[in-house]
Amino acid sequence: MRFFCILLFVSLSIFPYNWTPRIKVKNGTTGNLATVDLKLILLSGGMLPFYEAKNMQGEFSLPTQVIDDESPVLIQVNYKGVNYNKIVPPVPKFRDTTQEIIVYETTEEKKFLTIKGLIQVSKRENHLLVNKLYLLNNKSNPKFTILNSKGLEVFIPKEAQEITAQLLQGEKGMPIPLSLSPGNLGQVIQRPILPGESSLHISYLISSTAETIELEDKLIFEKENETLLFIKPTDMKVSSSNLLETISSEEIPEGMKAYRVKYDESRTVKLSFRGGSFENEFPKQRKIVNGTIFDTPEKSILGVIAVLAFLYSLYFLFHPQQQVNK
């Protein structure tokens, strides 16, 4: 009897699931229903679409799909050139409800977009690992997706190596690997920015065998003429020709030091890093493994974003006057 129960449990866990998707697509700008192209993607199957449909209007049901009982499904709709995603967990109560997806009209205007950035620099043997986090807030009202033909340009030094970038749209969004193209001052990201908050994470290496490693940074779109700099480890020395103010706070994570960095009139700063202990475990090459963009002690892009997002939450602690002005 016990063997029969185990066999029944195993057979049920791998039994295909018959799913009849019910979907409602709403235009968050106008409040009306929208017409979209649609894909269903099984996330455990190499992210290959298993169903596609065009010109689906408003609220509708799709033909019954036989899917893996244990795999989440990504519903991706395309509206006016922008993809909007929703993940459906492999749980009947989520699968059997109407999946509401909100799309938006698009605008070229960047005036609705506010951007805050910070830098975190870690010491490695003959390397500096630079993580830059930008928190983007699309405050358009009514809500629009910002789809600018010129893209979003961010500064990355010419000597940077192994550059990677990902965008996380919203708290429950999927981290999206990004491709970069050369711009006037740095690298350009061609990606629509959805309403609300998003996180843009960029990572690169600065390699040098010199005792002192130089790092240049430049502000392109930030309104403030300063940024927050976090360094790891704490025995690494940092200096600059610009004003460099050490931040003293018990809120700073253990093992890090924080500074407020002022940029010069050209909105440029040059930083020098010297000494400091480092971690020996560092792979020769980073690559995307199972959705993870780093294979380093930081473990994953999501882990880095979580840490940097926490560091960014300290921004208003160190800039109380700006919080009041907001």
C-alpha cells in the first residue's frame, strides 16, 4: 500500500496539466481594453514559446494547452513595440484565474524619468569590480512607457572589461539581460522604461597590476552633481582631487565604507584606489549560468541588486535635505 501511494504521488507530480488560459489586457494609459500580440513561454523548457497569437483583443480565452505540471509560464504580450510580461506560477489557484496584464501608450519624453545612481567598488587581485546601480522612476501621469529612440546613455570607462548590464522592471519583474552599443560619452541602452520604479545594474572590471588603480566616472543624466560610493574592503584606500567626504553611519553594511563624492564642473571625477585585502576566488571569465549573470562571490545579479538597493535606501539618510525637497 505504501509503495502504491509513493508511485501515485510520483505519477501525479509529473502528470501533464491541461491549462485553459484566460487573459485580460488593459491599457493603463487610457483605461480601455487593448489589442496585443501574445506568446506563452514555458520557463522550464529553455524559454521557447509553445503558443503564439496575434491581434488578441481585450478579454479572451486561449485553446487548452498541455503543459508541465511543475513549470511556471511566462505570458508575454507586445503592444506598440513594447513587451509586457507576467509569470504564472505552477499553482492551480493562480493558473485558473484570469491573468490581467496592463500595457501602456508610449512616449519619447524623458522629462517624466528621475534617475538616482550609486557606485560600489570591490577589490580583487589585479582588478577592481565596479557595480553601478541606477534606480529609475517613471513618474508619468497618466502612465506612459518611455520608449526613446536615442536610448539611455550611461558612462563606462573605455578600459572597462567584461561589461554586463541587466534591467529589473518593478518589484516582481524578471531581470532582463541588456546589450550595449557605443554612444557619445559611454554606452547606450535601448530599452523601454515602464511606469513606476526599475533597477538598472551595470558591472565591469578595471584591470591593472599597478599598486594604485585609477577609475574615472562621469555624470550624464543625473541632476545632482554627486553620488554615493561604497567600497569593499574597508582597508582599501580611496582618494580624489575632488571633495571626498567620508560617511559615518551604523547603517552601512559591515565590511564596507561609504563616501559622498563631488564631481567637478565637467561632471567628471577621477578616483584612485590603493591597497586593500582581496578575495582569491575569482573566475577568469564571467558568464550567464542559469539566469545568473555573475559567477563570483556576489553569487548573482539579483543578489547584487538586493545589496545595492539596500545601499541606495541609505541615500536619503545621507541626503535628508533632498528628501524634504521631494
